[in-house]
Amino acid sequence: MELFATDSDKARARFDEYCNKLDMEGLNPWELEHIAAIRCFYKEDLIGAMEKYSEISRKYPYDLPLGTTSNQTVKLYDAALDQLVYYYSDPMLGGVGETLHRMLAEDPGFVAGNLLKHSMELFATDSDKARARFDEYCNKLDMEGLNPWELEHIAAIRCFYKEDLIGAMEKYSEISRKYPYDLPLGTTSNQTVKLYDAALDQLVYYYSDPMLGGVGETLHRMLAEDP
């Protein structure tokens, strides 16, 4: 989660530069709410970002005001989202990076597409502090004692920290193919597994469970059960 709530000066500067060029008064509410959500990420406010995305998903479940008249742009936007959601790289489109490039070549002023591109920089950014904490954690692990699922997740996270989004997606795609249902979670605590599932559920569906104190508190409780 430190990957998704990190403060990258370079990525944030590019996002701020893009926003400064926009006519904010000419944007629709969907676009403005996405900008607000991305700003939460850059402030390291993961809970705030999740709450905003949850609100967006409630307000716009189907009809998205995408703000482009280009059918090809919308098709490429959908194709990029599909690759991101299902963790794969479409060779016909050259992967998600090339899909985004083609999409913005079709309509450079496509706000939703530009916001998606800047969102991706959050997930492929190089945060020294977060990476140092991750490396410190990995150095304490007995790598030979980890199972393949755990090792593959470590490799995928390392790709994110190297700004290799495509590599990370390919690794997660491979993980999802190998372990579609039975995850070797490496804990004997049922409560830990329940909290792990609860944290994932909040992240996937963009909400904060008040009974558990939100995703941050859920993760804290999970690791208190089994550090």
C-alpha cells in the first residue's frame, strides 16, 4: 500500500503541471472528483482517496462523462482499463503503456485519459522512503523459507519500485493464473486470513469499513495477529 500512497516529487510535479493547464471551470464533476482523488494519493491520504473513489463509483456506476467525441479514444481507454484491472499486457495493442500513448494521440485533450496516465505514475513511481522500508523488510526475511507465491509477489513489488509497470502487471498476471483460488498465505491464524480478506475487499471495492476502522486499521490488526 505504500506504493499507492507515496509522495513522488517528480510524478506530483507532472500532475500539478497538467492540472495548471486545465480550465477547471470547464471540467465536469466526474473529472474534478478524479483529480481530487489523485491529490489524496499524493498527500499520502490513502483512506481519503478510497473514500473519494467509492463516492465516484456510487455516483457514476455505468454512464461515465468521458468528455471526448472520439469513439477510438474511448475504445483505447476501455482497453487500457481492461489490461490494468485484469493484470495483463495486450500484445495487439503493445501493452498498457502503448495503449495509453495511442489513446492520447487520438485525443490529446482527453481529460479522463490524461488522469489515467497520471494515476499510473502513482503505481510505477520510485519512492526512496517506501522502497527503503520494503528493502529493510525483505532483508529480515528468510527467503529460502518463503513459498513461490510469496516470492513472486516480492518480485512484482520490486518491479513497481523500478518503475516497471508492465513487468509488474506481467508478474501479477502470472500469479493470478497460477493461484486463481487457493492462496498459500503462510499463516495458521484464521483471524489473520479474515482480516487480510477484509483489507483486500476494501481496496478492490473502494470503501472504508467503519467496523474495522478502515483499511489502515485493518492492516494494523492483521499484522498484530501475525507479524
